[in-house]
Amino acid sequence: MSTDLETIAMLRDSAARYAEDNYSFHQRWSVLEQPSGYSPQAWSDFAEFGFLALRLPEEEGGLDGDAVAVGAIMEIVGARLLMEPLLASAVVGTGLLLRQGSAEQKATLLPALADGSLVLALADEDAPGQACVFDGRHLTGGKLGVLHGDVAGKLLVSARDTAGETVVVLVDAEAPGVSRKAYRLVDGRGAALIAFEGVQAECLQPESGHSAAESLAAIRDEATVALCAESLGIVRNLVTITTEYLKVRKQFGRTIGSNQALQHRMVDCFMLQEEIRALVAAAQQALAGPAEERTRIVSGARAYIAHAARKVCNEAIQMHGGLGVTDELDVSHYFRRLMVNAALFGSRDAHFARFTDATLAVASPH
Amino acid sequence: MTQELRARAERLRQEVRDFYAHVMPADLRDKSHRHQVLSKEDYVRWMRLLDQQGWSVAHWPAEYGGKGWSPLERFAFEDELARLGCPWVIPFGVKYVGPVIYAFGSEAQKQRFLPGIKTTEEFWAQGYSEPGAGSDLAGLRTTALREGDHYVVNGQKVWTTYAQWADWLFCLVRTDRDDKPQSGISFLLIDMNSPGVKVVPIRTMDGYAHVNEVWLEDVKVPAENLIGEEGKGWTYAKFLLKNERTAGAIVGWAWHVLDRLKKHARETRVDGAALIEQPLLRNRIGEYELRFLALELAAYQAVAAMADGSENGGEASLIKIRGTELYQEVMETLVESLGAAGVAFDGEALHRAGLPPLGPDDTGGILKDHFYNRAATIFGGSSEIQRNIVAKAVLGL
């Protein structure tokens, strides 16, 4: 599947225009004060624009969007630091349901995902000593760091069945036996620690196709690539903002951008931006490719981008001087978002190790 | 970039691999495999081989004997040769002065020079840098004063690669001393056999003389050897530099040396374990691989932008900076991993195609390249100049 360029351009334009009008850095302050950590108004606007149905097949009223289409939205998410659970619900939750859900499960849930009435989050990382177990009807265990787990209406939970096989189960977040400890992440988004005690759950069971383990691996890669696109949006804005600042900030009677030391460092940031752009495109393409190459390129892109984006952001703070560490400047908010993103779907080191192993496993072609 | 363009570039890569395996003479392949120093005769043979394949000037327009290759095909060609460890495509004729002649030269100049460039019938060198004008090329001081139907040239060029072999020198000279630096410069073709031309080799740390000083003392150059108009040399030089800075072989060189490092790390056992299993080295190789991935993808992105005209102006600089830095670092690690063999250099044996005293039989070539490639971040616009270019042209700083 490959989304046509026109649709992607349309998505990009409409998301950019919406954010421009409704999600400026100043308008965003009120979103940060929302108890949910995001704007319910923006969320229903996204539903109206079709962003929440991005991943849905056309016959379900969706766009059947591929990684490039998802990336077009995620770049805006990064550039404007949108707070809504687009990644958690519209990309990861929806994507996993599409891969692993039965026809009936999809028929029930997809319309609610598309119209925004349901937020579906993935709870994947076991709390220490509380590995999740599914006995066929009930789920027991604990999960950590569930992004938007505080507001999700339903949860997809990875677990082992009694035979030790990986399964994905669907749980109502309000069901008896679910206890959620909500907290805020450093970038203002919500998350939760969630404990399950004999909670009634149903297994996601496709009529045919992938195992749950395969689907989880695929969705983690998909999420990783979406995060890469988000980082590209962040880095592009940081490079633009900081370059502009170098042109206006004066010290010793001249703009600080006239200093070669800063020019060269800014060029290094620009080069990182260009490499990130190339890596994002390659990772998006690799998602549809063969498994080994997918692993190599996706994890390679993520490992490189994790360092590169942090480097650009550190430089942006440094070049803004004291302002760079203030709450009132967007640079510090990008810094916090990158921190959170770096902790989602695998650490830099884990992706680097995966990349290195995959690369060195292949013999040289010549 | 269209699928068709990509497919054409891939086919070309396959043709290059087939050429390397089946057409390239064994002695040349052996020397290039070991990265030994090639003689002029070797290079001329090499360049003519490329011409016989229809490749030496394939990037030129068809009316001058080329095939009108897209930037992608040209990149794929040079990249694949470099990955295979082939000798470099000596650029002074086919890549640098050839395009200047067909773009700005007279009809007579095109007929006189282009065929000899295509076939390497005549060997060219580049007279740009001077002792006082390196990165700041506009500071050049070599003068060419018009006297009747010829110019009289006086001055000194330096870092002139293969001047000792060259039949011709394309040269930037100052024809008007009173003008502002750039506008007094002209582009002149100088016959190296002219009286008053003296070539003095410069020995570099690899024990070899790739580069030279070229002294020009009252050298008479026919006025018909002026390219284009007097005083427009800077425009032609910039056109040439743009060609010089295309992505070229840098990505392939980095790939080749990284591949060589992996091969060495797999084949060499220390205390019963392959070097590649040592965690610190493995980690470094992983980091190089990651940087190579970013470089390769950025290069394709850049070439695609060159092909569809959407360049931001920083593409070639990015590839040069990243490619040469990676190339140098990987080479450094390779040399270190050779241990004792990495400091046992027999330059003389290398020239005569002998074997090194220690280590694998390409050790000498590895060391030669290691010494030579310290200049990779200096020639063709130093890394600092490249960053200046991007700061100004792309970021507007």
C-alpha cells in the first residue's frame, strides 16, 4: 500500500494550516493546563479532518495511509508540539487493532476510533515483577509508562497466555480490577502506571495472518518510524528558529551569527537535519520491505536520529543563551518532547545494538 | 526520482561490476585491489579502458560525445567504481576542463581539445592554487600580460596533481591587476612543453610525489588559448568548482574502507577470538556503519535534488564534509587494527608492486591511502570552506 502524493500533500497542508491557526505556541499554553493534557476540541477537529481515520482502510471510511502519510502528520505533531494522542491511538492503537483484531473487533472499534470517541492506548512494557498473564478470560499483571494511558477508554495489553505464547488482549480501562495511576510526562502529556487484577479481557484474534508477536514487532517499528518523523518536524523548526535568532541577536555590536564558530555549528545542525530527512524517508520505505532490512533501517534511523535530534536541540538551547532554558521559549519545550520520545518504543542503545547486529550479520556483497 | 532513473542507475552499477570482473586486465585489477601506486601508463590505460566502455565522458551532452547521463547515473558510476576499489577517474580532463571548454570555449577549442580529453590522448592538470591563494583563490597573483597575439605568463602554482605527467595545464591567471580581485581573472590553457614551465615535485608523507609546484616564467601562451572572455575566468572557475563538488566517489571510498575494516576484523584472530567480536571495536564499527547509512541516504537525497533541480545549495558540501570525515576515521581504525603491520611501511616496495614486510598484502596500499586521505578534508574546498559555503548559501548567515 502506498498513499498517493496528492493525498499526502493535502494531509500535510491541512494539518499545517490547522496548527498555524489553532495551535500556536501561545494557544498551546491553555492546552498544557487541561486536566487531560490535551485539547478535546483539537481532538474532535482532527476527527473531522480525517486524521484519526488515517490508518483505516478505505472501505471503513479511512485513507489507508502508509508510513509516509502518517509521517506527514507526525512532522506537524513535532513542529507544533501537538499534545493529542495521535501517535498512541490513531497510529499505534489503531494500527495494532487493524493487524491483529478479528473482523468483529474491528467492526466494533474502528468507527469509534475514527470519530474520536475512543482513545485506544497500547500497554506494552511490563512493570518489574508483574509480567502480564492472560488465562483465556482474565488478565493479571502490571504495565509501566503507558502513553495517554490516563485518558484511554480502552487498552491493548501485551501478555503471555497459559502456554507462554505472546497475545494481545483488549481491556476496558474502566473495568473492575483495573487500577490506573496517572501522571504527567516531562513534556506535559499524560501517562499511567496500570495494574490489572483478574480483569475481564478478550484476546485479539485475527481470522488469519500474523501472530501477536509479529504484529507487536511490526507496530513497534511503525511507532518508531512515526517518532522519527516527529523528530524531523522538531529539528526543522529548531534549525529555523535558531538560525533566525543568530541573525537578530546582537552582542559586541554585531549579530552573533556573524561569528564563524556559531556559523559552523549551525551548519552542523543543518547537516543533521538533512540526514534525518533522508533517514526518515528510508525508514518509511523500509517498513513495507523485507523483515531483516526493515529491522536494520528502522532501528538505524531511530538510533541516529535519537542522537542527532538531541544534539540539534542542545545546540539550539546553547545558542539562545539563558533564554534557551526558560519555560517561555519553545526551544525548552522541544527539548522536553525529545526527552520523552527518546524513552518511547526502545532506547537509543537498544536500537543501535539491533542495527549493528543486523548490519554485521550480512556478508559483504562484493 | 523516477523508478526508471533508479533502474538505469542500478543497471549501470551491474555493468560496472561486470566490467571489473571480466574486462579489467588482471594486473590492473590486482594493483587496484592492493591500492598500489599507479604509473602514468597505468592511469592512461585505465582512462582509455573507461573510454572504450563509453564511460569516460558519459556525463557530457551527446553532441560532444557523451551520453547525457543524469546526476544519478554519474553518481552510481563513480560510487560503484570506488566501492570496488578501482583507481580513481582522473577528473582534470573529463570532469573539470572538458565541461568548461564545451560550455564556454570557441568552436576551434572544442574541436582541438575535447577529443583528446575523451580518450586521454592528452593529460591535463589544474593550475588553480598558489602559495598565497589556497582557499582564498581570488587572491591569486600569477599574471598573464597580453603582448600582440599571445600572453606572457609569470607566477607560481602549487599542489598541482600529476603536473609531472601533464601535457596541458588549465590555469587561472590575472589579466588585469587594477580590477577587484574576482573580475581581473582569466582562464588560460597552457601547453606544459612551453619554454619557461618548470615542474618541481612535492614529496608528501606517503613517500610519493602526487603534487607539484609549477613555476611559470615568461611563458608565451597563444591568445587563442584563452577560454571565453578576458576577465570572466572567475565565472568559469565557479562553474568548474560546482562540478568538482558533486558527490562523486567519496561515499564509495568510505564504503570500501569500511568493508575492508570489517573483512580484516573478521579474519584476524586475537587470543582465539575474531577482532570483530571485541565489544569496543564492534561498537565502533557499528557507529561507522550508522554514519555510513546516514551519509549514503543523504547522498541519494542530494543526487535526487540535483536531478530534479530542487537543490538547496548545500548538498555537495554536506557529502564532502561527512564523507571525508568518515573515510578518514574508518581508515584510522583500520590502520590501528593492523597493529605492528600498521606502522611497517615500505614505500619503495609499494611503488614497484612488491609486498609489504608484514600484514595482509594490501597493507602498503592501506597505509598509502591513510596518508593521502589526510588531504581529503583539505582539497577540493576544505571542510571549513564547505561549512562557510553552507552557512552563507543555505542558512543566509
